[in-house]
Amino acid sequence: MEERSWKTVFKAVALILSLLALAVFQVPDPSFHIVACDVGQGDATLIIYKNSQILVDGGPDSKVLSCLGRHLPFWDREIELVVLTHPDSDHFAGLIEVFEKYKVDNYLYNPLSISKPEYKVLENLGGREGVKQIYPLKGRAVGVGLIRLDILSPSGDGTGTEKNQEAAQEIPDNATNDYSIVSLVSFGKFRMLLTGDMPPAVSDQIAASWNSGPVHYIKTPHHGSKHGMTQNLLKAVMPKLAVISVGKNMYGHPAHEILDMLNLNGIKYLRTDEKGDIEVVSDGEKYWIK
Amino acid sequence: MKHIIWPLLFLLVAVRYFTARPVYQNGDRIRISATVYQNAVKYPSSQFLKIAGLEIYLPKYPEISYGDKLVLEGTVEGRKLKKPQIVSIDKKTSLLPLVRNKIIDFIGEVLPQPESGLLAGILLGAKSQLDPDFYDKTKATGVAHVVVASGTNVTFVVSFLAAALFLFLPRKKAIPFVILGIILYLFIAGFDAPLVRAAIMSSCLFLSQATGRLSNPKRILILAAAGMLIINPQWIADLGFWLSFASTAAILLFRARIHAFLSRVPAVIREDLSTTLSAQIGVTPILFVSFGYFNILSPLINVLVLWTVPPLMLIGALGGVLGLAVPLLGKLVLLTAYPMLWWFTRVVEFFG
């Protein structure tokens, strides 16, 4: 062969080898990972165990895609479960991009109807063929691989029942937080509480009915707003680590009342606006911050 | 005669600029019907467009892309159209913008971010798919010209087309096809000022080859600038327009000298380095004044990543087009782009 063809063959081989090397390098390890994505002001929590992923909320924009890019192997284009805690822009808007770019197997959300036009876009994508809709019912558990997700709220007072989208309950745009899906995620003995933007009333409700011992990790409700976590909840669930998903905002999140509350209870907290993506890893017994 | 042409051209541009200025006044409520020729710039919660010389910010959805027919209403305030409302939007009526969007979507479905945004940018100048943080880093490192619609895109397309066609056809017969290919690329990628500039110039250079006339690239550059401003005077306020002309002018003026000066530099990087260094002379002042960016390492960073651009365009075009017909095959081809994209993003993130 001529020298030129040899060069081409050499380049093609180098390309394939580097592709394989990167693939080997990105094979997921056998630990449980929780990533609080740095999506600015908003929430996006990525939960990974081997080849299964759960994404809880998508942040306000396409930044969530870069977070998925950073933490998923490059060939994995499937997300086993997407959860939308409640239809506020800083939680759902990024999910539009996720549904467009990834294959989503299951979609857990509250069938609420709000007036924002962007939400209609997401409703259409979430109702696509191939996506299985799951509605939150208090006490319902969803399993993805070895990950278990127990739904604690909404409590089934008319919303979150088995309704189809046409029958979605109409609520005012500013009442969405009350319907936040709150869930307890467990992997082995490791447990974490995901709270969406739940208001103090729901926080106290969950505290009152709590009977399952301390958790390792809490996603601080509502970006650390004072209209979120309550002292009762901290007393009940006794988290070791609190993660605050927050960016630049004009609401004063995280509120100093909440930070004081965490400090007084001796709970270590991490903020995405200070640390970027916050990755916590667990083997099902211990956990550590990466 | 020869001496009259240039002032005359200047006068023509000036007359066009002043007569084409919009006639509406501040506070006027107006309705605009237009076909969008440039892609909307996407921001986290809005998108930005420039139509009829007016800057317009619209909500993020419905997404507006090149080729859409749009009817808008709003109130004029200075250079901005405030309180804009979409009266109607006729999406993707023509074939080529549709092909463009399908290819971009397909790349986004196969590759993760920011690699997919990078490939869409390199292939089609599709800035809309870039992660905003990553885009800022490309600007800070001085490689943004690769990922936004720029002459670099056209230059690589032209080199490919020419190389491929000259294999099968005699030079003179191949040239019309090359020019046709350039125009086709313009229709797919959109009519951004830098692309139009590069398309005009490379077409002129090939035409002069075909007709055997001597051509002077500097003169072609000035004529292209004047011609573009006569057709669309709004480009005078377009940063991409100025960057494109400044970099090309600087390359024409300084590249040969820098190339000679770098005689000791290994041949592998000498070409890219001398092109980049000379282009920097033109664009650095503009970038510094408009963004405050200045990166002394920019030529080095360019050398580190520029070699990936031609193979990435080839793989991207092949995979993207194949993917429209046979998704699985297109996916396999696009995945081979991953190592180079990985390298490119790591370099940008390291220096950014």
C-alpha cells in the first residue's frame, strides 16, 4: 500500500483505540452516586447506580444536559426515571431538553395544570409514546434497580390520584409548591430525603408522621428559603448532610434563618452556588463527599 | 476610472445605510412580517433576534430558528422592539433549514453535552446548542470562531468539496460544483454575516481560477464587504461581520510574513499557528473592546484544537446525514467523533 493509505489506517485505528479507552474509563463503578447539579437557581438531582439513573427535576435551562454529560458515560442515552417534583420553571424547564435529547423510560409527576406555555411543551413530551407515566400516591414505592423511592407527599387529598392529563387539576401558578413530590430514596442502608419546594406546612406534616429513623442526606427544601424547612423536620429526620441547590437569585435564598437552623442542629451543609456539582457517593453503608 | 470606483463604492454603502434606516418612531406600535435568516440566540429563559434592525427578546418557546416565517407586533423603543408578541409563526417551511435542524437534533440525541453542542457548532455554526458556560470559555480561550458561524466553517467545507471533487473531475469542470456546494452549505447553515463573507470570497477565488483571471484577495475582501452592506446595511452593527473581516484582512496582510518568521517551528503546527497568529492581530482589538477578552495563550490553544476541526466536520456531516436515513448507522459514525470532541472540550475547560 502507499504511504498515504497506511496513514489513514493508522489514524482510524488511533481513533477507535482512543474511543475504547474513553469508554473503559467511563464505565460506571458499583457505588451509589447522588449529584446535586449546579444548574444555577433551581433544582436538578441526579441519582446513579451502575447503568440506571434517576433525575429529579431539571433546573431552569439546558445546563442540566451538561451535568448529565459530566456524570453519565457518553454512550448512555437512557434515563430510567425522571421525577418532576412540581411544575415551577426552575424545576421543570430543563426537563424539556432532557426529554428531547434522552430516552426517558418512566416519568413520575403530579398531573397539575398551570398556565405557563412552556409547561405545555413538557406535558406533550412527557405524554409521548414510550414514556410510562407514574402518578404520586402517598405510600407508593418506585424501584429502579436497587434504588427505592418512597413517596411521602402529596398526601392524596384530591391531587396525585390516578388521573390522566386531560383531567389534570387546575391550580394557580403560585400554589405549585404545596403539591411538591417529597420522597425518601434509599440504597442499601443509605437514605436521603428529596423535598422539592415543599412549604413549612408539608415539612411539619412529614415530621409528624415520620417513624423511620434518621436519614443521611436531605435536599434542603425550596433552595433554602425560609418558606421551606422547619425545625420539626430536622428533629424528626436528623440528617447528617444538607445540600442546598441554589444560584444567584433575588429571593434571598438561602435564608439565614435556614442556615442558622442547620448550624444550630450541627448539620453540615453544602451549596451548589459555592461548590458547583455536589457529588455524594455511598456503598450502601457509609457515604462520602467526592 | 480605477480611482473613482473605491470612493463611489463607499458613497453607495453610505447612501444605502442612511436610506435603509427604519422610518418608525419611538413608541410606535408596529407589526413586522419577516422570514428569519439568522438563528435566534438562545438564553436560559429567552431568545434574541434581530429583525428589521430591531433587537427583539422573545420567550424561549416556541423556539425560532432559521427559515421560520414570523409575524410580530411590538413597540419601538430606540433600537429595541419592546413587549413583542408573536402573531403567527410558520415553522420550517423550507427543506434545507429542516435538514439543518434534524441534523442538530440528531447530534444532540447521540452525544452528550457539551460535546454535542461543540460538534453542532463546528459543523453548522449552531451556537444555540452550546452550553452557555462552555461558550463563554471558548470566547475566553479565543476558539469561539470554530464553534460559531464563522469563515472557518466555510473554509473547511470548501477545502473538502474541492479535494473530493478534484479527484473525479478536471479542475475547471469541478469548480461550478464547488461553488454550488458553498451556496448549499449557506442555505443549510444560515445566512450569518461571517458565512456569507467567506462564501462570497471563496466563490470569487474559485471563479477567478476557472476563468483564468488574476485575482487579488484583498480587493475581493473589500468588494465583498461593500456588496454585503449594500444588500443588508444592518450588518454594519453586527459584531460577527466585523470580526470576520478583521480576521480575514489580518490573515491576508500578515500571514505570509509570520509563516516565514516561524521557519524553525515544526511543519505540523506551522500552518495553523501562522494563520491563528495573524488572525489574532485583527480580532484581538475588537474582542478586547467589546468583551474585555484577551488571552495571550490563544494561539497555542488554537494549535491544540484546530487539527480536530476537519475530521470532526467530516464525521459530523457523514454521521448527521446518515442518521437522517439510518439512525443506528449515523449513531455509530457520530460516536467516533467523541474522542476528538472530548479532547477539544478538555483543552477549552483547562485553559478557560
